[in-house]
Amino acid sequence: MPYEIDQSNKIEVGRKPTALALTNDDDYSIAIPANERRAAFAAVQNRYERKSVTIMFFTAAVYFLVRELPAGATVSIDCEYTGKERYIRGLLLKWLRDDRPDITADRITFGQVGRKSRAHKTALAIHRGEREADRTLRADDLVAQITGSKKAK
């Protein structure tokens, strides 16, 4: 069974944190505080179109999750931005090329991650503040990833 990734609170919306979770046998999750999202958008607003930035930031957040996949694993990403899956996969693979060359296009799929999914429940719990994320991303992490200005860790 593939790992699943789900997002709670879209990256471009709201005053609460965005949370993403990668689940299967193990869980790995990230949170992006609202103030960090706003700072990241402000840092790149003059470089890219807003819609593109949203997709890039989502892909950057997914990148930080996918890096944690065990060797040989596959992942199914919830269709958060319908019609942009090909762009998301391409950008993700470009970023993974250096540190995870074992993750190929056939290991990344898109589909509906249902409300009963562990990924959905984990991301929602983090978004609501009922659970701590494994990692909190900052504006610098997101900006560095999409601009390539420095290698995000």
C-alpha cells in the first residue's frame, strides 16, 4: 500500500497553520504557521504570479515530506490543486534529483485521500492544535526551496 499525503488548511488560506501529513506504517508531518506562510508569500510576490507561488509552496511542503519516504516506497498525494498534478510532480522530481534520485515519477501518484485516511486525520489534528507536527517549516525553508537560493535542510 502506498504512503498517503494530505493537507489540512490550504497553503494560501486562513489564519491557522497549514499541516501536511505523510502516513502509512510510519507518520511524518509538517506544520507551516500562518505568519510564516504570509512572510514566504511576501518574499517572492514580485518574482512569480500568485497562483504559481501557491503551487510552488505546496510542492515545497510535499518535498519535505517525500524526502522522508523509505527506499522503494510509493506515495499518493491528495488532489489539492486539480489540473496541476503534472506540474507538481515535475517540480518535485526536479528538487528530489540530488538528494533522493531513487524516487521516480512512477512512485508519485495523485488521487483522493479520503476523510477516513490516517493522513487526513493526522493533518487535521495538527491544524487544530491537537497534535504536534514533526517539523515546523519557516518562510526561509519555503523561499529557499522554490528559489534555489540555498539548500533547505
